[in-house]
Amino acid sequence: MKRCALAVAFTSACGWPQRLPSDSSYGDGSGSSDSGTSTTTSSTSAAESTSTGGTSTGVADTTGDADDSVGFIQPPDGVSPAFECDQWKNDCPRGEKCMPWANDGGNAWNATKCTPLARDPNAPGEPCTVVDSGVSGIDDCEAFAMCWDVDPRTNMGVCIGFCMGSEANPVCEDPSAQCSITGAGVLIICLPFCDPLLQDCAEGSACYPDNDGFDCAPDASGEAGAAGDPCEYLNVCDPGLFCAEAPTVPGCRGLGCCMPFCDLSAPMCPLLTECVPWYDDGQAPPGFEDVGGCMEGA
């Protein structure tokens, strides 16, 4: 069983991943599912459903069928998210909070709305429960937080904090995390830093690229995700691998293919590729000077 995780549409070797579930309940995550990139429609993969039954969230009880195929994807070109409230300001009535949700009955966060604030809400890092599904927008986390990495069979996850400040100057209260703004601004969450060579994330997660750095995100590779496997989303690759653009991988038949990170100080790469520096000369953050990716050289 796979938990719901991150999945941003694949755009480049250094793009941010969001989850695309990849076991039999989610689709194979290999580019053959209905999930699309930023130029196609959102994921509509079939999923096994479970009833939430009663909840103890302290929010409105709107139980229903949970969707195992919860994921994060970019809206198609020309489609703008429906922002009913501002997550940066939480401009909702008293007793409510601004949350991302899926307003089309699908499996991807594509809008924001005001939802009930739990009577005794949980702080980031504490366990949480969602009502109905991981994309309902209704949970028992405090304001400026959401229930993350939700198990679709139990509707339980862990609270994760929103980015604070503004989109122009986002900050995270946790010094070990950085702000990840995805889904055209629908998701503004603080994710833990990580080292792609060490893969120092919690069990069930892996270290994937996020803008100019790397963050921990749930591993949605399932039975696929090995080196050379096709991919459309970065986190459908196994831990230690990333979704490289197809032209950089010999014989790749998808939009991208999973390839290993590599250590420039001791490079080892498969499939007739070489260890290419991840950062331009002088641009690597301290401690990341030896990070590379296995790709065809320039």
C-alpha cells in the first residue's frame, strides 16, 4: 500500500516533484496513466475507496469514500486555480482556516477554501486526521498547517506547516525546512532539507530536487522507479534517483527516465551516462559541491 504523497508535473531534471502514487491502486506512475504534465489534464487514475467512518477531528463530520489516488499536480495550461481565500493571510471568518482542496472531485489540490478549524487543533509534527479524503481540505491541524502524507486507508497523516511571510519572501519557522510553493501557488508548505547523496529522509520518503535545493518527499515509486524506468514525476523514482529529462538518458522512451544521483568525487553511472555536476561552477550550496546526476554529457 502506498500513502498519498507529492507530485508536481515533470518539467525538468531540476524541477520539484510532487507525488504521483504508483502501485496498482494508483496507476503505474510510468507515463502510461491518465496523469499529465503541465500541458495536459490532471490525474484521473482509478482508485480503491474506503469509508472514513466516524472521526475525532473536532471538525464537521462529512465522511465519505477516500481516494487512494491523491496526488499533487500542476493545473493544465490556461487553467487557473480557484483561490477563495489567501493561505498567506488566512483571511477566513473566525473559527475557520484557509486550506487547499480539490474542487472538481478529482485527486489533486487545485483551489483554496475556508474550512472549519478543529476545536483542539494539532500543531505541525503531530498526528492528524482528514475528513473524507486527503484533498477535502478538512482536517484537525491548526491554522497555517495541513494534514500531510495521508494514509488513504486510515485518513491519518502528520501536520505540516505552511510557509509564512509572503510569496515574494517566504519563510519557514523550522530552520531545517524550506518553503515549497507548487500547484501554481495552491500548496505553500515547509518541507525538510535533505542530501541526495545521503538520502537522509524519514522512512517512506526520499530526497528529491526542489528549485535550487533538495527536500524530503514521500516515495511513490512502488514497483517501478528503477534506473532507466520512464517517469513523468520526480518522486516516482526510487530513493537515490531523480526523473531526468528524456534527451539526457540514452534510449529513454518517456517524458523522462529515472536516473541516479552521483558523487562527483567518486562517479559511477549506468546506461552510458556520466556524472554531470548538479550545479554550475561556484553555485553549489556548502556541502553540495559533489552532487551530480547521471546523464549524457554536454
